[in-house]
Amino acid sequence: MNYKSNTGKKYGALIACACFFVLAAFALILIIPATREGFKSLSAEHPYIMGFIKFALLATVGEILALRIKKKEWSLPPLTAARLVIWGLIGIAITFMMKFFSNGVGAMMEKGLLPNPAEGFLRDLLRAFFTAALMNLCFGPVFMAFHKCTDKYLELRASGVKKPGLRGVIEGIDWHGFVSFTLFKTIPLFWIPAHTLTFMLPAEYQVIVAAALSIALGIILSLKK
């Protein structure tokens, strides 16, 4: 019994160290001028690869931290490797969508299809707000529903269901809670304000901040529960 307890503690300590290492590595990369410039260059030259890496690592760490708060111990979520890949693919999609909506809003403002004040803080703020609002209202629900389905699929697989199937996944999701809370509350109260601030930042930092927001929301929801 003691052997199992000690093994569990060592396993938990390794998970905690891995999470700390990932967060510390990203922090140091952004703090140290030389590595920060390299990070900016890589983000500009290889946006999708970097988007994959940022979300795969940071969002997965966010899930582990949320699980730590819920279970009061360090552990990995079921099928962690699959979650890494899914978050990475989501990172690629979000990288594309952030550019798509940002450039689209900029073009609409230039054409007078959206309010376009003179150059200055107000213009930057409005552009960031319009981008955040449109992205979260148009792309956000689709992305969140997709992630909800992948989460349920992995949950069913981890519970022993070999072939959950699309019907099993869809019927296992609390869609009322998804719409009433995730869509109607987190989008207007968290994601749009948070992404407005994100789009005020230089482009090379926007994706990593978006990934970091996943950590923040996971922790907030865990504390709420």
C-alpha cells in the first residue's frame, strides 16, 4: 500500500514538474530578448506549426491544472496524447481564424462598412473588439461544439466504450448546459473581452495569449465547480 502511495506521489510530482517546465519555458522565451526575437521570427515564418505547438502544450497543461484543482492531486487526463494532437489541430484552426477575422475586419473598416475612427487608440480598440466579437460569435460556437464532441469521445473511449460512434457522442453531451452556459455566458462575459485585449497585442503574441486564455478559463471553471 505504501509502495503504491509512494509511486503515485512520484508520478504526480513528475506531472507537476512537467507542467512547471512548460510554463517556465514559455515565460523565459518571452522574457529573454534574444529568445523573444527568435520566437517572434518563428511565429511569423511558421504560423501554423507554432500555433500547433503553443496550443498542444499550453492548452494541455491547462487541462492538467484544471484536473488538479478538481481531484486535489496531480494526474493526466484520459488519452493525453490524443488530447495533445487535438489541441494542436485546434491551434492551427485558431491561428488561421485569428488572421482571417483580423484582416477581414480591417478591410471592412477601410471600406466604411464598420465604424472607422481616425488613427489612434480608439481605432485599435474598435478593430480589436469587432474582431473578437465576430470571431467568437461565428467561429466560436463551431469550435466549442467540436471540442465538446472530441472531449466526450475520449471520455467514452477511456471508460471502455470501444466504438462510441457519432450518435453515442452527441447523446452523451449536455447540450442545454453547452448553450446556456458555454455559449450564452462564457462568450460574451469572458471570450469577447479577453480576445479584445488579445487583438490589441502585436500579431506574433496573439496566438500564445489565446492558448494561455484556455488555461485561465479551465482554472476559473474548476474553481467555480
